[in-house]
Amino acid sequence: MDDLERYELRFRRAGLPLLIEGWSAREDALPRAFPLLAIVLCGELLGALNLEWSPWANVGALAAAVALVLGAVALSNRLAGRPVRALPRDLGPIELGLFVVVPAILPLVFGGQVTSALVTAGANLLLVAVAAFGFGFGLLAILAWALRRVAGQLASSLLLLARAVPLLMLFAVVLFLTTEMWQVFADIDDGSLAGVVALLAAVGTLFLVVRLPREVQALEREAGAGAPLTRGQRLNVGLVMLVSQGLQVLVVSLAIGLFFIAFGLIAIKPHVLDAWIQTTGQHVGPRGLGLTVELLRVSAMIAALSGLYYAIAVLTDSTYREEFLDEITAELRETFAARSEYLVLLRDVRA
């Protein structure tokens, strides 16, 4: 059993918990979110308070809210066949449903606040979905894995960027030096700029999501996963690849954004700005530095567009694709080999 636990711990650290046989989001993942959900639930007890009431009335309301929550816990334990005062061993539909509904009842019962009740229920439902996805597919482990190898990702990203520079930089510099680019994005408000960047990020992510299943199947055949992967396991592997490439795209985008900020400080003089956008710009920091809000906005847009181009090129251009997938393939080959050993050991233990 110790050997099995070591294999399973390795899969978790690699961000691939679904490679563990018998993995259940209800029994293995959601209980890990129990402390977070409990803290949120305790904070939402304050929804029973009303600033217009006297202190003693609020104390009574808070006591009633605690009693209501404890009653809901006792009810869920009874329905699940557990002792009334026991802590849940797993989080099933009953427990999660009560977590969504009970805190939303508090502002409704103790203050008639319909909007607050709906917002609380919606927020709790979203939190449950995020917890189920994050813990069920090992998203937190994947992020930790990605951060541990950020130095290697940086080197790989810069290598690929160096190969992509001729075409990418030509495309980016031409855009940067166009009057229309500055007229459109220099005067855009921060909310609209964030919306455009988010739209480009969504398009790039959608492209990767559509392309990655094919790459996962190819990796499974090449690396040799032992027993065929299930749909959930393939999704877990695809999520690892998505986070890995997302980190590369982020590094490349930041590098390009910083380059164009430096390029703009040198090449874009106040009289050029005045000719393009009829203003010398809103300066950030010392005026002699030449750093303007407009330069930051245009550089951000160039970085976002370049990131989108890079994300598409990595999976469509054979040279970039091989560079990107080689490292992932090597790591997955080791993980899949460990999975084959794990499955053999598991069969021996069960026999």
C-alpha cells in the first residue's frame, strides 16, 4: 500500500490525479475543499445581521442563523446515514445543495433581502463549481507544477520566441507604427482595453481547447499509457498541456509588451504623438522619462495580439509544435510508464 500511495502522490504532484484508479471527485477531491467551504459558510452567517436592528436583536438573529446551519448539517447527516453530529466524510449533492441554499436563506428570512439572497446563492454555486473543477481535475496541483518549472518554461518560451521573431516582430512593429493603432487604443478606457484583451485571450484559449484533444491522443499513442486513458484522464492530460502552453504564451506576451514599452520610449517622441493623436499623452512618472498611459495601452494591445499569434503558431507550425511538445512528451512518457507499473502493482494487491 505504501508503494501505491507513492505512485498516487506522484500523479497528484504532476497535476494528474485522475490517473489514480477509482478516483472520485466526491470522495477524493471535494473533501479537500471542505475547509474553504466551511470558512465561507461561517462568513455568510453574517448575512443574518441587520444594521437597523439593536445589538441584542442582531445577537439573536446570529444565534438563530447558527442554529439553522447546525440543523441543516444534522439533516444532511441523517439523510446520509451518518451520526447527527458527525463531520461529513464526503460532499455529495445533499451537502453541496445545502451549502448553496441555506446561506441564501439567511438574508431573506432575517431582512427580506431578495437580491442579497440571490447573489449569495449564485456566488456559492459558482464556488462549488470552481472547487469541483479545481480539486477534481487537480488544477491547483497543475498550477503548482507549472510554477515549479517556470524557469524551464521561460527558457523554452524565449527559444521559441527567438525562432518566431522574424515574422512576429515584423507583424508587431508594423502595427505599432501605424497611426490607426494609436488612434484606436491610445484613447480607449481601461475597462474596454481589458475587455479586448480578454476577448483575444478567449479566442486563443478556444483554439487550444479545440486542438488539444488531438494532441493528447497522439501523445497517448507515442508515450504509451499502458491501459487506454478514460475520457476524464484525457481531459486531465489536456488541462496540463493547456496550462503549460498558457504559461508560455504569458511569458512571450509580457516579453513583447516590455520590448515595445522600451521601443516606444526611444522612438516615439512627443511631437510624433501630437501628430498621431493630437496630444503629447498622459505622462506616468517623471515627464522627462517619456512614459505615457497611451504607450502602455498600445504596448498591451501589441502584446495581446502577439500572444494570440504565438498560441496559434505553436500548434500549427511543425517546428514550434515539436519544440513545445517534446518537453511535455518526455514528462508524460515518464508519468505513463509509472502508471503502467502502478496498474500492475494495483492488480497484484487486489489479487
